[in-house]
Amino acid sequence: MEFFDKYINPIHLLGLRSHLRTKRFLYTFNLTILLMIGAMLLGFFFMSMERMATASIGKSLFMIFSIMQYIVVSLVFPAFSCTAIISEKEGKTYDLLVTANLSPSDIVWGKFLSAFTHCAMFLISSLPVVMMAFLFGGITPDLLAITYGVLFAYSALIVMLCLAISSIYKTITRAIIASYVVIIVLNSFVSPVLFYLLVDYLYFSEISRFFISIGGYGSLNVFLTIYIMPPFLFFSLIFAPYLVAKNSLRTYANNRSTALRAYFVIFGTSLLAIFLTYYINTIFSVGQKLDYEMIIVSSGFCFGVVGLLSLIGAIGFAGENAVPEKFVMKRLSEYLKAGRIRKIFNWKLFITLLGPGSYRGGRFVCTMSILWMLIFLVGTMFLVESLGIKNNRFFKKYTHSYIEQLAISGLVVFSFTYFFCMLSTFLSFRIKQAGFRRAILFCISLFLVVLLPLYALFYMEAENYFGANLANLQYLSPSLCFGLSLAPVADLKTTYYNYLIYEIPLHYYHIFIYLFIGVIFHFQNRRSSLQRWKKLEEEEQEILNMK
Amino acid sequence: MILLKNLTKIFGNFLAVDNLSFEVPSGEIFGFIGPNGAGKTTTIKMLATLLQPDSGNAWIDGHCVYTDPEKVRMAMGYMPDYFGTYDNVTIFEFLDFFARSYRIPPKNRTGTIKGCMELTDLQKLESKLVSSLSKGMKQRLCLAKTLLHNPNVLILDEPAAGLDPRARIEFRSLLRELRNMNKTVFISSHILTELSDIVDSVAIVEKGGLVVSGNLQTISQLSSKNHTEVRIKIHSKEKIETALNVLENTDEIINVHNENDSILIEYSGQTENLYLVIKNLVNADIPITEVTSSQSNLEDIFMRVTQGEVS
């Protein structure tokens, strides 16, 4: 036991000891299971009235179970973690944790494990309930395993996200409200995708056919899609809130951005590597030529994730102190002058060279995103030029060349990234004390209130659904809108909204507007940075004169 | 030992701690006193690695609080002025949590916890829930938690606040016991009478800056500008007038005044010659019952220095 003892996180153990004894946990636990059984029985009652086939009953019961579980995950699980850190601060126990030599990662990891264990107890205890569906057939153990895998992964994501929120906010009420708002937004991204995947698996099997078309089960492409991409996306999404939580718990403000930079470099480069592997594998396995449709789909997806990572980075760096670059360089030269050459190789100083500072952070995100896109574009161009392209059906449809098409999508993402990076830097120069939270709220509300409805209107028109219809609500899903914003220009129909001026598609307006506003913010940031630099110099001079 | 060098903290436009520099010798009980808003808790939080200093630095047991916070935390035990507890766990589980946090090996853990409980007189309450403890008991529990990793330095922020008289006396004896264990105790308190009996040296702060620091006798002498204040208690009230006359005609006495059954004098001569003053009084047949030098009275020093008499 002593061997395992050192691996036990004290906060995890304390969380289990203290929370599992509360009546609240007991009531929530039993009520959830009872509700799930009730929903299943009610569903079965109505299905038996309609005299459905037994396999259909099994599938429908499984659907009810999955939806109920999803609701529990979305509504109950945030409660386990959305107050986890803020309650320590409000309850005056946080200082005791820090002085007990628990690092920010110990605290976040312990709180995560504690909340996730509670979630796991809920999920596992409902396993006997789903066995009802197995009585009727139509369900495979594989489906159950996949569903549980997805539910566990989604619970982990929600728990970590709520932990990050609870580490940022200063009151419990605000943390709870913010957590549930974020979960609602997240659900609007995730729920359509999960629902589609489940329905497809149960009834249509379109995804299976797609897998066969891109090389069949056992091929590298399908292996990448099933086994590499989901864990990659999961870790890249869960790691961002982990870093946010860890950074906001640091006592000293230095080196906060280091992990965020490492996060960018690792996940952005991995993403690029995965997509280039897709291409190369296509060449060697499918027919020595690149599939045009695959290029479009891959680049759209790749740029979409780059955009999402950049958005996280832009918001993350907004919390940094707006330290001018010159200041950091001066500190470095002082070290050199003082003869502490060996210190140059000290990792702490190396990190000082990289950051901190939102202005530097913002530019870092922009540089990285444009670098990834350039590698992607040049790589694609090189492969297409040397190996050729197949599937001219799509190629003929486009009026632009394939590389121009990709470049436009890349520029859409870059302009978006640039705009948000410069906006968040602008905010961190202006908001002093509560810069991080306000910058995040401002950026998210701008994204949700202004950009998404605009995209929604735009694509409702593009899809010719610009009429009064309840189905139009689907266009308010952020995932759909962001995905569609990367749609090929040639897919846009020649309507008034898409081509405001003859033959200039809306994508170009998008790029122009974001880059233009981004440049304005950039100049403002540069000015603010210089002003801050002058102020620091004056302060330093004042101190020297005093001495 | 603790060393502070030009420690400064600014919150917005408010200068909370202003260039604070002093040293706490090892093995001493050091009182850190000052009026409300003087920056005591801010300084303590910087020492406890909970706040980042804006400039200056501090070292605890030879470790820098800014560059080696982990080593500082292992060398120091911190007890905040207000603290919370985890209510649904027992006292043993609460201490076990902190013992695990301090990475005390499993072999020694239970023994260490029991030892700390014994020192703070909590061993009988081992399996009681923390939520059922009184304020005084929670203070003891927090002190037990502070001692778990056997730190050389203890930083206690208002540890006696809210305790009843008996608990305070017990707490004082506990602090003496810690001094005997050769631990450096850095203690901040408003209750100066509590401190004056036990502290070896003090630092007095006001408006974020250091007013005076050092051992009690030195400060007392400094603060009274080489005068020693002496309180002479006289048994008979009728003799007070005579005593006042005798004292007014004695050399090296600057000021004399009557306060109930006592006479307060300000003596500017050598301390070793003070007995001559007493001798004059005895010769004049004055029934003296008590003579106390007020130089060790922390309350008086505090009142004098924070009113600007010494600066």
C-alpha cells in the first residue's frame, strides 16, 4: 500500500472523504437514477402501446438512455466542479493549501480527480438501467462501450472547463452562472454532433460507408479518424482549461504564458502532422493522386481547429500583463552585462525571453497560426503539383484554382485569429485588475452576439433557407456556423447576400474587415506598448535618482 | 531566521508595504505589531509566499521567498488570521490531509499527526468532526497543522484573536514550548499585553513602513529618548504629596506626576543609579510597595512610536 500511497493526491482523497458524506450527494445520486429508470419505463410504456418491433424498442430505449445520460452530464456534473476552487477561496482554506506546498497543478489535478470520480460513480451506477434496452436486442456491446467512452470523455471536459471557470471567478454565484452559460454554449456545439453520430450508428451507417470510401477499415486514414483524431481533439480541448486553471492559481505572475505557448506549438504542430499524414497516406493507398474533395474537407477541418486553438490562445493571453517587448529585452541585456552568462541557459531566463505579455502573446498566436497554414498550403501545393489530383468533378465546379481556394479559407481563419488576438491585447492594455475575466467575457459575447448571428443569416441565405421556418434555428449552432464560414467560395450561390458587389464573394469582405480592424488594434497596441515602455523607463529613472 | 530587505507591495495606487527591512534572529519569538491597515497581513502573506512582492525580497531560513517558494513553504509553518476548515472530515483526517500534502512518508505519518495532536492537546478529539469544534479548538487544530512538517520558522497571524482567557494563557505557554524547541516564531497580534510577556524582539509598522525594530529593551530606550519611565506605587495616599516634593527636588528627574496611588517619573540618569531615587524616598519615610520600570511595556512603546514620538 505504501507504494501506491505516494501517488494518491491528497485533495482527491479529501474530496472523496468530505463530499461522499453529504446528504446532498446521496439525494442527487438516488434521484438521478430514479429519474433515469422512470424515463426508460415511460418510454417502454408508450412503445409497447404502439406495438413496435422488439429491436426498435431496444434502439429507442438506448436513445432515451443516452439522451438522459447526456442531460445528467450537462446539468448535474458541472455542479461537482464549478465551485471547487472558488469555494476554497471563499471558505478561507485556499491559503492553507498553497502554504502546504501543493502546487497549482496538484490542486487542479486533485479537484479534477475528485469531481470526475463523482461523475464516474453516477455513470457506472446507471449501467444496470441500460441493461433494460439489451433485453429487446438491436444494441451491441460495442455501441455501449463507445457511448460510455464518449460520456466519460465529455464529463471530463465539462469538469475541467468548470474547474477553470471556478478558478477565474471571485464569487461562487458568478462561477455557477458562468459555468452553466459556458456549458450551454458547449452543448450547442457538441450535442448536434453526438446526436448525429448516435442516430447514424443506430439507423443509417453513413459514417461506415464513408470509412469504406476513404480506404476501408484497417486503412491508415480510418485509423487516424477513429483512434487518433478523437483523443487528439479531446486532449487539446481539455488541456486548455487545465492550463487556464493552473495559471490563474499561480501566486507569482511570471512565466504564466509558457505552458500556453508550449500548448500551441504541440497541438498545432500535431494537427498539421495528422493532416499531412492523411494526404500522404491517400497518395500511397488510394491511387497515387490527391482527392480534391478530401483536400477541401481536410483543410476546412484543419483551419477550423487552428481557428479554435487561436481563439483559446487569444483569450488566454489576454490575461497576461501587457509588458512591452523592449522591457524584457532590457532585462536580458542587464543579465548579460552583469556577467551572468550562465544564467542565459537557465530555463527561467529563457522563458523570460519568450514572454510574458499579451502583446507578445497575441503576435505569437498570429505567427504560429500563419506558419501552420503556410506549411499546410505549401505541403498541399507540393503534393498536388508533383502527384496530380483526381476527382475533377469537384475541380471543374470551382472557378478558382485549388490553392487559391485553400488560401482563401486560410485567410478567413487568419483574419479571424489576428482580429481576436489584437482585440484581446487591446483589452489587456486597458483593463487593469480584472483584465482576464472581462476580456474573456467581452470576446465570447462578441463572438456569440455579433459574429454567430451574422454567419447564421449569411448561411441561411446561402442554403436558400431564408424563410420563416423553425428549422432555421439549427443555423444558430456555433459549430455549424463556424464550419460553414470555411465553405468553398464556389459553393456559395449567386445571391445578393453572398455577392454584395458583382463577383466579390462575402469571404473577401470577411477577410478585409477583420484584417482592417485587426491592423487598427495592432497600431493602438503598439502605441500603448511604447507608452508603457516610456512609463517603465521613467519609473526606473526615478528610482535611480532616489538612490 | 527571517530577513526582509526593502520589501514593497502596491495595490493599485495604495502603498501597502513600503520598503520594509528587518531581521528576525533564529530561535526567538518576534512580535510584529502595528495599527489596523499598517500592512502586517500583507507582509505576512508575502513571507508566506501567498503574494508577490512588487520589489525587494525576503528570505526564510536562507531560502528566497520569490525564487524558492517551495523550499520556503517546507521551512515555514503558516497560520493565517482567518482560516476555514473542511467540516465533513474528522480531526485526524484533516491533519492526515495536510501531512500528505507535506509529503510526510506513510511510515511516520500517523506518529507525526499524533505527536502534533498531543502538543496541541487534541488527542482526545481525534475522531470528532471538524465542524463540531469550537473556535479555540479550531485555532489549536490549525496550529497542529502548522507544526506537522516540523518547520524551523512559524508565521502566526493574529493567532490569539477570538480566544477566551484560559485558551490565551494555554496558547502562550505553547509558544514558549515552541521557543524551547528552538523554533523561530514570527507572531503578529493586536493584543499587546499578550505579546509583551513572551516576545524577545518586535517590529512596529505604521502606514506600511517600519517605525522601529529590535529587542524590547533597545526599543524602549530609543522610544523614550534616553528617559526611563518609572512607576512608583505608594501604600498611603497622604504620603504622595511628600513623595512628589522629594522627587521634584531630585536631580535627573525630568517629569513627575501623580496617577491614583502611583507616581510616574521620567528619569534621565543611568539606570544603575535609579536606586538613589528610591533611597531618597525611603529616607523620607515613604511607604513604597512597588517600583516598575515601564521600559518593557509594549503597549506604552507602541503608543509612543505610532504617535510619531520616534521617527
